[in-house]
Amino acid sequence: MMLDPASWDALRLSLLVACTATIMALPIALWVAWLLARGQFRGKALLSALVHLPLVLPPVVTGYLLLIGFGRAGPIGKFLYEVFGITLAFRWTGAVLAAVIMGFPLMVRAMRLAIEAVDPKLEQAAATLGARPISVFATVTLPLIIPGILAGSVMGFAKAIGEFGATITFVANIPGQTQTLPSAIYSFLQVPGGEDRAIALVLWACVIALTAVALSEWLAQRVAKHIRGIENDT
Amino acid sequence: MSLDLQITKTQGNFTLDVAFTAPIGVTAVFGRSGAGKTTLINAIAGLIQPDAGHITLNQTPLFDSTKRINTPAYQRRMGYVFQDARLFPHMDVTQNLRFGLRHAPAGATGPSLDEVADLLGLTPLLNRRPTDLSGGEKQRVALGRALLSRPEMLLMDEPLAALDGQRKERILPYLERLKSGAAGLPILYVSHALEEVARLADQLVILSKGKVAAAGSIFDVLADPAVAPLVGVRQAGAVLQATVTEHGADGISTLHLKAGTIELPGVAAPIGNRVRLHVLAQDIILSRERPEGLSSVNILRVTIKNIRIGDGPGAAISLDAAGDQLLARVTARAVQDLNLTEGQSCFAIIKATSIAASSIGR
């Protein structure tokens, strides 16, 4: 499907934002998922509520809150700019932040369910064999939750590709700079005769989504087989 | 080398309140379900924290509520064999065994992976996955994995409970070999099967409703009339040690006891071997006179040590057979009719077929 330069830019930017956001969110999501699944501490319910907040808030509200907090004049944005020279608002990096925040609950949820499905008795057995908690996680828990991590990553990636409300509120819709795939489709539909360009991008969105799901299914099956030991591929 | 503990732990309306010492050798913890066996073993392993008390292994405190010591499980060096094996499903047998080895403290010595695999008959299974193993094979791998973590003590929580009789028979010899091989390790063996306990244990601790109801050498505890109701009157019976002296052509073997010889069928141990006999109390008949013309030839001269009249119609009587201890169960009426008294000499008749083959351990 042929695309004009503006559409290419939007597609490329969306892929860049989604990949960066997924990779950055992955370790934090895994840590939070582990805390929620296995941790026993005060404020667990609060953490859970906070993580899930972007799921229930209108995305525009999340975007506006990001703008207040991370804008050049906002408390966190000001700090980041003055200390590290980092600007998030109206930049593609801000789109990454919005994608991380919006995809985070979905990633945490999938990973938390996977961790909860691991029998704690196996982790206890590992501990009695002399494995420290970090080692238990790395050698027992982690290999068993790889399908969950993959599922969570695909969810996060898909959310990042599709994120619109928070992104457009936080970083606007500047072609070539912050115009992601959904923002571009939205823009094309605002001008007469833009339907063809929109449809081309819609098709690309479908291709990306299907590829991501198929890839993760394939990987998850390989991992599951490996865990169950049906396939002896060493 | 020993484990010494005194702990209390309350969970809901159940309280575990126990104190005992487990020396080198097998200390069996016997009790019905709900007696607190698993709570006890998990507290020793460090998987649950007692409310108060202390747990000391070889003079090293693992838990002490007054000194606020609570060593985490991964530093306790307890080789724990769980009832459900708990092999890591994403690793093959070799990797499971290596897991123990890899996390053993630096400098700790012990048998190599090959030696453990050989001892437990795991060599043909090394490349298999846990899903491809039978229950008995899983338990052997779990035992090997625990041994390779170089433990200072072994904890075994009903390792045979999930296995049927035949599989049990196949794994018991490995446990017996381990007992004679891994010298210098205290082994805590939790079980609700008196057969296994009678066969393996050196020391016996009987738990009842969270408390120690009896403790001591297996020979003393199982010969104690007061213990009979705790283990169940049908299962009650003393453990004897005998030496195999002859295998007859008709399948009957002769075994030597301190008080004489007895003849039993189905003894597999070679001549000269020491075997254990679990003689059920209900299979002993007492007679004031040496009986004549009986089909059983297993007649021992014994002295009555202690008579305990139970709540029901039964009475448990401990007997001394030239230093060996026996436990007999007769009716309270028989005690009266025969005029049995403590210190009296009489004859015990043991039915040969009453000793099940499975209770003839090495």
C-alpha cells in the first residue's frame, strides 16, 4: 500500500513510540506486577488503584494531567528541563510517556496474572535449596511467566500504537514531529478528500496489529511447549 | 549434630506447642492429619515463622524469638523433600538436580551428581522432563535435588504418601540405603503411615493435637502401652530387630531374636542380615503355660512389664523378651481371667502370617 510522506512519518513515529514505550515500561511493569502478586506491604491497594487509574480515566484527562505535571512549567517537567535538559510536552518523547502510562495497566495486569499462576510452592522449594529471592525469581518465576510477559508486551504495544486521547492532549498533532498514526487518521478525516489517505493508514494499522498478535502467539506457544517439555529443543 | 527445638505457633484455633531433639539418624514425626506435622516441618525449614521459641541446628540458632533471630529459608541448609515433589517443570531431571548443586554454599562437600544419580537410580532419567516421570521417580529426583544442595539436615514431608503400595515398595529401599549412607545427617521424616515409620525410624515423636504425646527410641515408644491408642489399636505393635539365619526350601525363613527363634514366610533379606519386624499387638496371644500342639511355632518366653487397661474392652501389655520389647493387646477380661500381673512370666505366641512382608525391613 503506497503512502505519502506525511503518512510514512506518522507510521514510522508510531512504531518508534510504541517500541520505545514497550521496552521502557517492561521492567517497571514486571516489578510492579511482582509487587502486586507476591508482595505484602501497606498501600498495596493504593498502588493497584494508581496503576489502573489510566484505564478508567478519560484519556484526555490523563493527557491533560500529564501536561500539567510534565509541561515545561509543570513541577516534574520543569525539574527534568532544568536538570537534564529534557522536554516532553509537544515532543515525540512525550508521546512515549503517554503510551507508557496508558499501556502500563494492561501490561501489569497480564504479568500479574502470570505470576499469580506460578505455584508459590515451587518458589518455596527453590528457597529451601539455597536460592536467594532474586535468584528464585530469575531461575524459577521468570522462565515460567514468559508467556505472560509476552502477552503483556503485546497489549502494551497495541495500546501504544492506538493511543490517541492522551497523546494528542499532551503532545498535540504536529505532522512530522508528534503526529502518530491515529492522529494522522484523525487529521485526514478532518479535510475533504482525505478518506483515501486515512484508509491506507487504517490498513497499515490492521497489518501491524495482526502481525504483533501472530508473533506473540507463536512465541508464547514455543515457550509453553518448552516449559511443558513436549518439545526437547535444547 | 542434632536439631533441637522448642516452638509455639498459633494458626486460627490450632496451636502447635512442641519441643524435642532430633539426633543423627531418622527421627519420625508421626501423627494423624491435623496434628500439626506440616506446620512443624515448615517452621523448621523457615517457610513459616513460629510465634515463640527456638530452633537450633548443630549449635547454630536458626530461630530464636528472644534474640530476634530468624534465618531465612535459603540460608538454613535444610534439604526439604516435599510430599508433592515440586520439581521445576521447565527443567529436565539433570537441571533440577543441578539446581540444588548450584545453590549449595561454596566449599560444602558431598556426593557428586553422578553418585547421587547412581544411589537413587536416576541415571536413566537424566534427560527426562518432570511431566514424563512417575510419582516414585519424581520423589527420587526431589530427594536427589535436596541431597545435592549439601544440606545439614533432611526434612521429608510424607514423601511416599502420594504413591501406591507397589511404588512405595520400590522407593523404600532407596530411603533405607540413604539412611545407612548419608551418615551424620539428622533426618526428620514426617508420616502418618506407621508401616514406613516402623521400617525407617530410629527415633519417634508422636504428635497429637499440636503437642508431643510421646517421644524416644522407636523400640521404646512403640512398645509403650500408653502409645497404643495414639497410633490406633489396630496398628499398634512393637518393632523388633532380628537376624536372618536360614532360608528353608519351603519358603519359610528362620530369624533369630534375643529370646529365641521365629519362623516367617516371605523374608527376602540374605542370611546374616539384620531385619526389622513390626509385630502388631493384636497378633500376639498370651499364655500362662507353654502351649503344646499349636500350629504356630513362634513362642517366646516373656515377662510382663506393664499393663494398661484402656477405656474400651481392651488392655495393652508391654512385654520383655530377653531384652527385646513386645506389645500385646488382649481383652481386659483376659487380664482378669488369666490373673496377669506385672513382673509375671508367661508365653507370647506370634502368628507367623501376621507379619506382613512390607514390614520386614532391612
